[in-house]
Amino acid sequence: MATSTLYKMRSIALREIHGGHDESYGQLPRYCEMVKQTNPGSAAFCAWTPQNDPQCPLTFSSIFISFKGAIDGLGTGYRSLVGIDGAHLKGNYGGVLLSAIAIDANNELYPFAWAIVPGEDGESWKFFMWHLKNILKECNRGNDWCIISDRQKGIDVSLTEIWPEVGRRYCCKHLAKNWKAAFPGPLMHSLFWLACSATSTFTFKKAMDRMQKINPLALICTDENKTNFVESFNATLGVDRNRPVLTLLEAIRRMTMVRMSSRRKKCQVWNDADPCPTISKEGEYEIREGRSVLQISFNNKSCICGAWQITGIPCRHTLRAIIAAGHDPHHYVSTWYSVATYKQCYSHAINSIPDPEHWPEIDQPIIYAPTIKRGIGRPSRQRKRVDDEPRKEKRSTTVKCSLCKQYGHNSRTCKGGLTVKERATQSDFTHQHKNQKKQKTNVVATFSQPPAATDAFSQAPVSTVASSEVATVSSSQPPAAAASSQSCQSNTRKKGKEKV
């Protein structure tokens, strides 16, 4: 059977399972009404654009979805940090999925709002930010929110026009791309992250001074880190980004609903007074002695390094004082990480939505798919990697030809194997490699056996790493024992050669 026939059969089967891309756009207005009926209080808005074409009078523009259960959970137990990002869809009509992600008390992802727009431009981000502002206002925190994202131009334009009072942070991972281009080198790269990870004015100024000494033109001012949690949500979508838009929206709703239900059941056996399991694993109970004198206040829950105030988790300096005082370090963790807060986050639920065949008759217009904007060449199914990311190895590096037995090509592209000159070069290289290997073996065989190391090892001084309250004893095999084992092996090989 021809390959083209198999692809056609596959496309027909996927269309029967998930529906067509054209049909899914026509069902979006009814889908928004079903979201409001099954989950009262949810935000579901679909926008369309009138056209002069009589066959397609209305075409899809954008859609925004946020369920009531996710909004209520966001207001009860989540921190005021929201990450936003866009992911390009791989369907027939393209588009971009915009999402808003929060972090719960156990440092887990919590998607609560998403939208499908034509592109990642200023108008699309204005549409998303306007609805995002309205649902965040319902959480009774006003403008006490912080939006973190990359340096996409449309985000800055939309926030400046729609929500200028909200806090703004940038992802340092995206800033590092421009930083490496202007200031290359591993030293400047390490100083960049040292300044970005500073938790106090002293450590930030110290890192900046070192940076200015190396390159006076280098300047950075930031107090936030990466948006990896938003990128992780985009990666969980997987193959659903290739499906029709209605199938994609239902996959996101189902994933969010199952995630809230499973986490709500999981936390029932946890103690409300304890921190969440992930948070208690992050505290490193280690005492270190340094030349600096740090001031710690239990009443104000503050340390001069600033890490305790920013993260809400006691730093290593605070842990030293807490253990010295005989207290439990869990009592000094912020309530944002408590099990009680975690249970409040998932105390709400998202109701299911029936199949489109069981939807009631809803008076909504029929919209059509947007205009296809297909680029040149075959559409890409994989994410574009940046310069410093590792590339996937090509298949040609492991292919072996069945004719000439050489690597790098197959029998269809074989050109008769290596030439006489290439074979001579390869044989010379192999001969040199064998000679080097024999020389190394002879050098190892000439080593003399050292004296026994048992008594010396038992009487050797023990290396210690001292601190104020903890001493670590470390010992390893002495060099004499390792050299002895190598010499014994080489002598055995030499005797075997003499017998032969």
C-alpha cells in the first residue's frame, strides 16, 4: 500500500475521532454557553469578525476560557505571582494558545485561564489581559498581583494600556540570551545569574561590583528569575496542539479538572499545621561558619540575607539559630506553604461538560474557521531550540550501510564505500591507535609495586571539615592501594604474555 494512502486513511480516522478543524470553530460559541451553564460564574467569551464573503459571513477571531472553580481556588490559597506565555498551535489553521499559570502551596502548577488567538501580537494580548484583569479583580486583592513573562513586545504594550498598576517581572532565562550576545564568556554568564539570584542589597551590589570590574559596560537590574513553570504547562499539552480547537480546549479542561480532583484527594491525609511535602524537602539543615555576622529576628521572620523574607522559607542562617534555640523549623515556614492553604486551593471543582451531540439548542451564530496562513515548506511539529540548548542527534550518525559496512549513509545513497586514499588514512589511524594503546600498557607494566598500605592507612591522619556544630569525617582509598592494584593487574598480564 502506498504511503500517501496510509496518510489519507490516518487523517480520515483522526477526523472521525476528534472531528474536523472546520467543524470545531463553528461549535465554539455554543461551547462558551455550555461552560457558563455547567459551571455558573465562569468566564467564557468568543469573538468573531464579520467578512464580506457571503459563504463565510463570520470568521473566528479569539476565545477566552476560565472556570469558576479555578478562579475561586486562586483567590483563597495562591500567591500573587502569575506567569503568562504563548504556545503556537500546530493545527490546520495555526493560532496561538495564551495561558496564565499560578503556583500552589506545594510549588505545583495551577492553570486557571487560557485563550486561543490568531497571533502573538499587541491586539491579541490586549484581549487576553482585559479578561485576565477582570477575573483577578474578583479575588479581592486589587492590583496586588505580579505578572512575569518574557520580553514579548505585545505583553508590555497591553499591560501599559490596560493594567499599568500591576507588578511586572521579566524572565531572566530570556534576558540571558541577549546578555550572552553582548557579553560572551562563562565568567560574565555566571556573574549574571549571581546578580539575578541575589536576595539582598548587599549580595546584589557585591555581584555588580565584580561585574563592573570585568566589563564597565555591563549593567543589570532585576529581582525575579525564570518562567519555567509556564513553559512546563505548554509541554504538557503534547499532541493536543495538533488537534482541532474544541478538542484542545476540552483536553485542557479535562486535565485541569482531573488535576484539581486528584490533588484534593491526596491532601486529605496531610496535617494542616505542617508545610507541604515539597516545601519541607527544600529546607537544608546545614550549619556553615563564615566571617560574616548576620542578624536574624524570629519575631519579624527576617534575616539580613533577605532569603527568608522573599521565599517565606527559613534560610540556612535562620536554621542555625532555630536549631540552636531548640525550636521546630517547620513552625517558621510561611502559611502560604501550609497544608491548610493547599486544601483551600483545591476545595473547589470544575464540572464536566457533555458531548456536543447532547448540547441543547442554543441561539448562537455559526462562525467559520479563519483564513489559512500556511508558510513555505512542511509545517514544523517540534519546538524551536535556542542556541545554547542541546540538539537532537541526527539519524545519519548511527546508520550503517549494508553494502560497504560504513557509517553515515545507507545502501540507497552508497557511493561504493571509501576510496583507496580514505582506506589508507583510516588504516594508518587505526594502526597509530593500537600502538598508543600498547605503549600505555607497557608503561603501566613497568610500575614497581609499592609497600603494603594497610598499616600506613590505619595510622594515616583523618581529614576533617570543621564547622561550628557539625564535623564531617571523610576518608578514601590511599594512592598507594590504587597503584598497587594497577601494578598487580599489569604484572599478571605480563606473566600471561611470557607463558604464551
